[in-house]
Amino acid sequence: MPQTVLILGPSGKIGSHTAEAFWNAGWTVRLFNRATDDMTQAAMGCDVIVNGLNPPAYYKWEVTIPAITAQVVAAAKASGATVIIPGNIYNYGNQPGVLDEETPHLATTRKGRVRIAMEQTYRDAGVQTIVLRAGNFIDPHGNGDIMQMFILRDIAKGRITYSDSPDIMQTYCYVPDWARAAVMLADKRADLAQFEDVPFPGHTFTVRDMAAHYQAQGRQVRLTAFPWWLITLLAPLWPMARELREMRYLFAMSHQISGEKVAKLLPDFRPTDLEKVMDSTLATDIHPDKVVNTRRQTALAP
């Protein structure tokens, strides 16, 4: 019997790739339109809800995320669907090293506290929830990921931007891999706990590693430091600058995400090769609207 998934935020980096992955796995896929659809009604008959909504206004998370969470919880309760959400490492606070499901949530930023509260809401709601927790997202279509907005924002000029040091190890999540893992977890949800925190290991590398990869291909690139001094000047006038300053520690925190739990739950999962992931970071000239193409918009409609 075909299974049905509701994708929230289908044009975003999480939603678009997850819709594709579920579609390829033979699921019936519904795409949620936040402008016209009622979420609870759209969720009826669904087995899984993927919350790929990207809240607008980064500096208003304290308002937008609780509101979205309440909607998703209500839809899941009414439909009986399992919820899959893309977790991040904000919850941990400044804890360098290897991060896993046992790492305490010691967030000291507003963003981190909002994420902790969000996950607790799911825990308390009585709906099955899978948090697939990842590091910096890499979307081969760009779509507002960290490469497009920060590290490779000046790649056309031959510059790669780093935060505090180009030698800091960070974990990156190739979104198509995350989407495939989400499908595999959805398929075995009956064997999972009511609330599952699943760290997603992704790939761990430095900005200097990226530069070396491009240079080995003959591309002329140089490393440049991000102008945090300018963010400090703009902070009193620009809300986004204040938010970036608050999260600066994250760019300087050397870390990796443990792959032990994914290996245990999904022994057949194989990530995309690191070389292909790095190559994909330069292919960011595809407009996000093209991610969900006309054929799939028709085929995946509720």
C-alpha cells in the first residue's frame, strides 16, 4: 500500500530535496502551500510530515518557530503522522569536539534556546518525532545555503571566505543525503522511539580543504577573512547583523557530528562522495523555483 508524505516548505532546500527523495522511493508526495492550504487538512491521510519550513525573518524566531511548531503538532495529532524535522547544532552551545545524541543541550544564545524549546514541544506533544540533526547545509542548487551566502559568496572573484580561521573543522550536510536518510528513517519509523534524536554525520572538512580541492582542479582561489568589524558597526542598525554576531561562536567552533547512530539505524546508507559534494558547491546557478519542476508539481499535488 503506497505511503503518503506531506512536505512543508517544498521550494526550500530541505523540502525540495526531500520531496524528490520520497518521490524516488515510491511514496505519494503532497506539497504544502502555506499561502492557501490548511496544514491539518493537508496532513489528513498522511503517514509522515517533513517540516522543511524556513521561517522568515531570522531575528523573529522567538515568534515564528513556536507558531509553526504548534501548527505542525496539531496536524500530526489530527492525522497520526510521524514528524521529521531538520535539527541543527544550535542546541549544544559552544562545545567543540564530537557531538552526538548524548551531548547536553547547553545553548547560551536565543536561537539555541528557541530550538531547544521547539524540540521539547514535540517531545511533550505525544506525536512521533524524528530529529535528523545536521551541521551546515550544502544544497547543490544554492537556495540560501551557507556556501552561497557566506563561504563562496565571492567565488566569482576567486575568493573563499572564512570566519575566524580557515583551519577550523566543521561538519557539512549535503541536503540530498539528508533527504535520503529521512526516507530511510521514515520507512522504519515503526521500530523507532516516540522521540528520536538522530545525529547526521555528513562530511567534516575545513575551508582550507575546500580551497585545496578547487586549486587541484586548476581554479585560482584565495582565502579571505570575513569582515566581522563591519557586522559590529552595522549591528545597531541592522537586525540581521545582531543575529550574526550572536552566532559567531558557531563559525569558530571546531566540531564533527558522530555517525554511530546513523550507522546503527541505517546500515545501508551511503553518503555522496566528498569530492562530488565539494564540486556541487560551485553549481549554484540554478534558481530555487526550478527545483520542483512542472512535471512533479502536477504529479505530487495533494
